Amino acid sequence: MSEEKIILNIGGIKYETLRSTLTAQPVTLLGTMFRDRNEFIKNSVNGNEYFFDRNGEAFYYIMEFYRTGKLLWSIEIKEPQVTYQQLKEELDYFQINKLNIFSSLASETAANTINRFISSFEKLIISHYINFDNQIFLTVSNNQLSVDNAYNNQLDSCLSQFKRCAFDILNNMEKQIEKHLVETFSEIELKWSCQRKTSNYPYHIPFFDIDITFSSPVEKLLKFKNTQAHIVFVQTPINAPVEKIVLNVGGKKYETFQSTLAAQPGTLLGAMFQDQNKCLRHPINGNEYFFDRNSEAFYYIMEFYRTGKLIWPNESGKVTFKQLEEELDYFQIPFNKSTVLCSSAIETVRNNFNKLILGFEELIICCCNYLRNNIDLEIRRDDVYIIDNKPNNGQQDLQKFCLSKFKFSNAISTLNSMEKQIGDHLVKQFSGLGLTWKFERNQRNQSNTYINISFSFKNIYKNFK
């Protein structure tokens, strides 16, 4: 028998939960209201819906407290969506004892900062990996944190938010961080070296020199298989009846097919929606099923069922890594963080590689459209040029096409590392045109490359009918 679902309308934002979730905190306002003996003090506005004229955004954190027993709060220094004062006022209104909660909130906040710091290392490693750069040098002192890679200014900026606390974190947790990163990136053979040093006289300022190395994706790229994709897609016959399922997760509704969920029988939803397990299902409204869980985190759960891939959230958003891990455990989805991150990085490299190959294939076909059998390109980190002193027919269109296909963030690093494989593929693909591929790096600026692609229409002219 299904539990009673409660809809809490907080200032116009609706949260859906179960009575048992609220009564699990009996000394709070909602816990008291929804005990059976207090039915008379509830003011229903529409059946099982109850309205509170309070801050709907702040209640997100209140609702998560009822579900998890923990108070989490996203600290945004610049114009926070929910201020500290607002949060305290809502806790007072809902009669949630702040004495113990704020102590745990402070501890959780400090732990989240450490988690975000470690996450920034993970992002840094992945960014270097997909750029085919397998070494990172970092210098961390009491007030400075820098990455010795010119093109990583954006990531350097991302890390800079930790420059005041990075040294202390490393000073206390260097071994734990090393263990975490080595295990997380074991599939790319990560090695970590962190040496504590002291600057020269007269200041004698302590600092850390960090050297991170890992394997290159070149060897793995061509033989890589997506180790995440263990989902089995069920091909539904044409005209076969397909049952649509509505998953109501904390008030947010996700629609899917029963076959999408049943394709993963080893998970909670996969087991529930097997044909033989109808006894496990307790719909609340026809084909709608309610789960009193984090609706924002369920986005990633649903994407797993649809694609077979787990995507890790951005730590700056509402959903943290820890929250997603809790939801994965609840929905009984097996995962290995190392496999998720490493296979995602490899897949990014593969996608960039394929993107370049398709771009060059289309470029050659576009050239054929203008009967142009030679093209010289200069591809830079931030731009693409067609080098032509005597512009031929289609020059402007081809320039526009090249900008759309080759001006993306990892294009130059992928091209520099995989140019032989790309060239060999094009020579083979367009063998009927006698295609040649020439690739050269600028000796003064290694980030600039020159490519000449030439081919012949001789056989086409000769055999034309």
C-alpha cells in the first residue's frame, strides 16, 4: 500500500513529499502538523496540498533537511539566491532547532570546500588529458596557486578561488588527496609528486611544488570502448503498445518508457518495471510513481537510463558529487567514479578526433563542389585561415565553413597529436582522387599548424560520361 503523498506549496513553488518524511522530524513545525493526532491544525488548500506563505527558494534547503537530516546551503558570495539571514528566518518559522544544525552546517560547508578543491584537481587533469598534455606543474603557497600552462588561464582562474586555503588543505591532507587522485585516475596511470619547499632568504616562505603526470590518450583512442555503456537498449517493434511511465521525483516529473527502465534490471527502477514484478509498483495516479528524493539529482539518474552514461554534475550547482552518489546508492545504480571520469575523458577525445575527421571530409567535398583541388589552411588555437594569394571560386564560403568546423577548444591539440591518423584516414577515404595530406607546425609558435590538402580530378574528367 502506497504512503500518503503531501504537496507543500511554498510561496508558489510546490514540493512533493511523503507524510513519513515530515513526521520523521517530530519536533519541527511540519513534523508536528502531520502527525495523525494533529489533523485539526492542518489547513488544506486543495486535497493533499498545503500552502505556506514563505520563501519558496529557501525551502529547497528545508526540504533536503527533512529528506536527509542534513542542512546544506550553497554559499555564493556575490548576490546569493538565498541569504544566510533568510535561511535562519525560515528555520525559525518551521521550528527547526538551529543549535545542532548550524554546527553541522559549518562542518559540512568546510567539507564541501575541500571537496570542491579536490574536484578542481579532477577538472584540471581532465582538461589537460583531452588536450593531450600529460603533465601538470603547480605551485602552491600561502597566498598563491598557479598552473604552469599558458593555455589554462581559465582553469588557473578556477583554481584561484582556493588560493587562500589551498596551502592549508595540502598541508593537512596531501596524502589523502594523492590517494584519491591516483585511485580515481588509475585507468590513465596517474602519478603524483608533491614536495614541500621553502623560498630563499630573506622570506623563507613555505610552498608546495606539485607534479602530476598521466598517460596520453593517443594509444587508447583508437581501441577505446565505452566502459560506461553497459545499458541494453530494447528495440520496441513497430505498432507494439508502449507504456509511458511518469516518475514524480520530489515534485518534478520525468517521463520515460517502461522498456527504458526495464533495460537495467539490476537497478531499483529496472527491477520494479520488469513485467513479472508488478507487485513492487504502487502508482499514485494511473502510470505515475512518486519517489521522495532529490529532484535535481534525478536528472543525472534519468540520463543514465536513457544513454547508459553517468555525467558528473558541476560542483558549483545545486547538486554536489556527494548528493549524486547518495541518489545512485538509493536507486541501486552501480558506478565506479574512476571509470566514469576516465571513460568520459576518453570519449571527449574520441569525439574531438571524429569531429575533425568529419570536418576535413566535408571540406574536401565542398572543394569538389567548386572544382577546387587544392586548399591551404592555417589553424591556430583561436582561429582558422585559408591561405590563398589568388582567391578561387568559393573562397568566402570555404572560409566560413572552416571557421564552423575547426574553431573549437581542443581542435589544435587534437590535430597536433593525431594528425598522422587523420591524414592516413583521408588518403584512404579519398583514394579515387589521389589525395595527399601535408602537415607542418610553425617552428616559432608550436600552437599554429599549416595543412595542405591536394587531389586530382583527372580520373573524373577522363571517365566522365
